[in-house]
Amino acid sequence: MRRGLLILALFWLTGCAGPPPQTHQSTQLRMGTLVSISTFGLNQSEHAAAAGAAFREMGRIETLMSSHRDDSASGRLNAAPRGAWHPLDGELGALLERGMAVQQASDAAFHMGLRPLVVLWGFSQEPPPSQPPPMEAIAQWRTLADGHLQAAIQLRKTDAGDTEIRLENAAFGLDLGAIAKGYAIDRAMHKLLDLGVSNALINAGGDIRAVGNKGGAPWRIGVRHPRPQQVHPQVPPNPETVVAAVETTTPLSMVTSGDYERFFDYEGRRYHHVLDPHSGAPAAQGWASISVQAANAELADALSTALMNLSHAAGQALLEKFPGAAAMWYRADGERYKSPDFQGEWLI
């Protein structure tokens, strides 16, 4: 829904005699984006079997949680009456509980209940929008939503230990696009690990999780430049220009959010798909790209969206609430910041 593409460079350098272990890669469409799974040290059939299992796991998560599918658990909840309690699938309930921790810590800068607002702006629709929705429609949404953001999604446990959900009013419906993809990556990686794969990288349109290495060589990840025209203004911009590089031989989860994937320019202003729950409009903090590293892709996914809606100082304060989380910020005007413990370096 809303993510910065990372350009993955996979290569093997060796001076050993004989054929080296191979890096294999498979790509499928999942969660509305192209997902690549790379492994090292497996033969082709082993890789195909492991990657296939991981892709099936991501498909299962999509069936359960996609807000774009009427037959998903999220879709059925969105069609149910507001103000009433409804049973939740246990896995979905657990994800919502974890997401609520980020929502509350960020003062709703990250929010999982914005489905009606997402539909109003239409960034996921075909054809994509070319101008903002009527201001009257945004004002109507804000009238319903204001004062209810933190209580928009309510969860409770039944006497039997099951989880139930209540959506506050018509302003809210589940849209898990800023957390479910990260969760699906985590589940896919767990599937690979369960199958004995110890060296792998999953890249879901910029959402990354890596384990192991390539025979001692690091996995190498490039963060796409959100404004490549700034690099060489006199020539056509190269969309594959990278602004930062990350090398890792240890477990890593990283997600990038940006204003350059789903957007339109209207009357001199850029409107993009990362929405601010407080304004009802796209985030307006001036960030072109924010990459977050965290304990898992699910958390990095949620935090990267929250940071798009926060100032640099507020974003730093939020990261401090989640030990191990770090970020790299790039403003549309070229100003940039990096957490001291962010694993990676600026290239430009």
C-alpha cells in the first residue's frame, strides 16, 4: 500500500575451484506487489520447494487479511454493522493487538481503521486518481472520525478467551495495508526457517527480511532514491538510482515508505497514498522516503507509516519506545537524517 522499492543486488564472488553454491530467486505476485524470495546454498529443486511453501503462506495471509477482498476476514468485518461486537479469527486478533500498541504509541499516526478514507482517496483503484476527492467528503469523514481515532478499533476477550472486535462508527473499517504485508513476510520467513533454510532474503516491493548470508558474503540491498532527478538534473532521471546501501550477514528486517509510488500531482502539490488520520489527507511532513529497521518486518511496516506522519523529533521519540528500531529519513528537498544504529550508509 504505500511502500519505497528497494533494489536488490545479488551476486557471488569466489576464487574457489569447482562450481560455487548458488543463489536462487523466485518471484510471484503477492499482497498486491511482486515478491522475490532468494536463497543461498540450496539446489534448484530445494529452493523451489521452500520458496513455494513461503509463497503459499503469504497467500494464506492475504486471503485472511486483505481489505480488498470481500471474502477475507477483514472484508467480512468491514461489511458488518458498526457499533456491535464481532468474533475475530485468532491470528487476526493477535495481529490487531500488536498493531494497537503501535497505534497508541504513535498517537494514531499509524492507524488500522482507515478503510473508508482509503476508498475515498482511491489510490488503490483503477484508474488511479488524478485529483483530490471533494473537500466536503473529507470534512464529512473528519466529522465522524474526530475524537474517535484511538477508540476506532476496540478489542475484548470473551469468557472463553476468544477475541472480539467493535468498529466505532462508519468512519472506520479495517485496512491492514501498513502492517499485513510485513506480517506476511515474517510468516514466509518462518516457513523457510522451519524447512531448514538458513540463508534467505524476502523482498516484497521494498519490505525486506533477511537471514544468514551468501557463504560469508553479505546480502546487499539498495534503497531507491525518492528523487532521482536531484542527482543529475540535466538528464532524464534513472528510477533505479539508489540513495543508500545496506549490507547484512545477520538477521535484518527493513521497510521503506515513500511518496513516489502511488501519487499524483495536482495544482503544484504532490498527493500520495500514506494518509494522515488526523487531517484525512496525505501525510504532509515533507518526507519523500523513510526506511525503518526493527525486530521484524511487521513492526518495521507499521513504524515506517507512522513516521511519515510525524516530524523528525516525534519520529525519533516513537522509535525509542521500540528497542532496536532505527530509521533513515529523506525529505523531498534533499535534507536527510539517520539513526546512529541504522544498519546502512548514504551513497549520495
